[in-house]
Amino acid sequence: MSKVLLIDDDIELVGMFQEYLEQEGFDVKTAHDGEAGAAAALSGQYAIAILDVMMPRMNGLETLRRIRAHSQLPILMLTARGDDTDRIVGLELGADDYVAKPCTPRELTARIRAILRRTQGAPMDGGASSPLVVGQLTMWPEQRRATWAGDALELTSTEFNLLEVLARNAGKPVSKNILSEQGLGRPMARFDRNIDVHLSSLRHKLGTIADGRSCLQTVYRMGYQLIKE
């Protein structure tokens, strides 16, 4: 049973989400402000946290920043529909994905399952235990671990998923649609900048190739490509 942490000050909404998720087999705990939510998220007890942007005492973005300073726990943000600023800032701070409010419990549950499937499930190749190596990048999908030139990479669950997709297709451009479907577990929505923000973060975390370029390149009208050295 996956333990889910719901952080939102809307008690009625949280109650509805909690009841539905528990019916779907999740073990759900709640927090109603950012301070309590961050403390619970950093306890190491949860598989994922759902975090609302607008909260008292400490808003969702500050709560996310505090969690990310110490943990790579998967985090799904709840944002106001049409509020692109909070959405993009949340992704830049390390959120794995977002759901626009109002949303249905069914939609939220599907998004949670998509994230957990990639963080807890088998690697994309079906379970091979040998590492995935592309130049100075080495990934161990079954361990959710990656290094660059021997140094550990601190990646969010979504960054790891996207990098694994690119590594398995190294030397070939991968479309944003495929990255969204295989890395996030959902089709890419129109005007969705999620992939671009995550890939920008990955560029800063990965090293360069011999000629000094980033190993992660944008291919015009085709997507993104991890360069083979």
C-alpha cells in the first residue's frame, strides 16, 4: 500500500480526496498548512506528496522549496487553473507534475498512479539489471540511481524518468509527446511547458561533452536528444 501525503488547507476538498484515495487502496495522511506539510514530507514515511500552492503560514512554493532542500520525494502540485506562473515556478523548484484545480478525485488518482508507476515499477526495458551507459552518464534504473563522470546526480523522479527515456534513445531525437507519455505517464496537453522546464533543469545537472556543448540538445521541431560521445 502506497502512503500518500495530502497538503492542502481546504479541509472539505482534502476529505473528499482522502476518502476516494483510500477506497482506491492508498494509505492517506493529511496536513493543512505548509509548515506541518513540510515536516511530514521529510519524515520519510511517504511515497508521494500532493501539495497545494495556496496555503496559510507557508505557501506551497515555499513548502516545495523546503522539501526539495532535503528530499527527492515525488511531489504533485495542485495549481489554480490557468495560473501558468505558479505552475512553471513549481516545476522549476522541482515538482514532478501538476494538476489544475478544480480536478476530480479520479483525475488526481490517475496522476498519482502514473508517478508511482514510474518511481516504484520495473525499469523501462523490462528489468535488466545491467547499467545504462551513455558517455559519462551511467544509470541504474532498478535502483533509481544515476551518475555523471562518477559523481551522483540528484534528480527528481520525473527528471530520472525523462533522462532514462533519452538515454535509451541516445543519438536520436525524442519528441515531447513520447517524453510525456513515457516519462510522465500521460499525454502531453496543448501548450504544456512541463517537459521544457524539466529538460532545462536536467541541462544544468548534466555535464558537457568533449567540445563543451551540453549533452542534452534541442532538435528543432523534433524534440530533445541525448548526444552520444
